[in-house]
Amino acid sequence: MMLSGFDIEHLIETGRLRVSPFVKRSVRENGMDFRLADEIAHHNTFKEGFVLDPAKNEHIDKSYNVMKNESKLIISAHEQVLLSTLEYIGVPDDIAGFVELRSTWARHGLSMPPTIIDAGFEGNVTLEVVNNAPYDIMLRPGTPFAHIVFNKLNNRASDPYRGSYSGQKGIRLPKPIKPIR
């Protein structure tokens, strides 16, 4: 069941859903808008022939340049970056969220794969954003950027999220992806 703005406000008022900083006007008809923080992670440039091994932490750490305290977040044409929400969220174990790009930004040429906020997650949300436009796009911290739709689970999660992104503050680089054997 998708939660209404009324349901979301009630969860926040009772402390079951924690959002900090909370701005009441960010609660919408059936979701909540989250704003951009003041940091951006650009990909570093590598010599031709470099192949990223997503199982190696040293490759991941070298592949990004995280810039903090930025007054402007500029995404070059056809660039993929990581951004972060200004809001820090704590989700109860019977609620999950779906994060989407606000449609106005998509109309400007940006795209963002959908992200799931698992029941029990706590932290800032890292956003993966691609500029599909033939020009650079400037974003400003504090601007509404992502829309989160919350859903009530039929039952509490038996194992709420406590993974490697739990408690993240700001941008968290991707974790290594290891094969399951």
C-alpha cells in the first residue's frame, strides 16, 4: 500500500519515520521530495585501456573524486556522477521506499536509476545520476531533486536492512561486488 502525504506526516510526527532536516512542505500528495546536499562525486580520468574491476576496493576508491561543500554541482554532458540527499532518513522495519528523479529534472536531460530504500535503512541516500543532455547542467544544493514514495509492508521485515550502506553520511562510494560461490 502506497502511503499518502497524511500517512507520511503521521509517521514523522510519531517518530517512526525520521527525516532530518525535515521541511513540512517537502511532503507531497503521495510521497516526499528530498533535496540535494553540497557534494558530488565525479569519475576520475584514466589512461586508455583501464578496466574497472568492481570486485577491487582499490579500483573503486581510485575511480571517484568526491568534492564537498560545493555551491554549484555541475554535471558535464553525458557524465555520470554520484550525489547525496541533504535529508538523513531512518525508515521503520515495516516501510520501504522507492526513490525516483523528479520529472522536471528528467525533462532537462537527467536520468537516475530507481533506488530502493529497504525497511530499516538509515542514512543519506546516494543518488546515481546521468546527464544525457548535450550540454552541462548546473544543480544547486538545497534544490528538490528526488521523490520518495513510501510503501507499507504487509509484515515487519524479519531482517531489517543493516548492510554496508547503513548509517551513511553523504556520498558513499560503491561497495565491492564479489561473486557468490
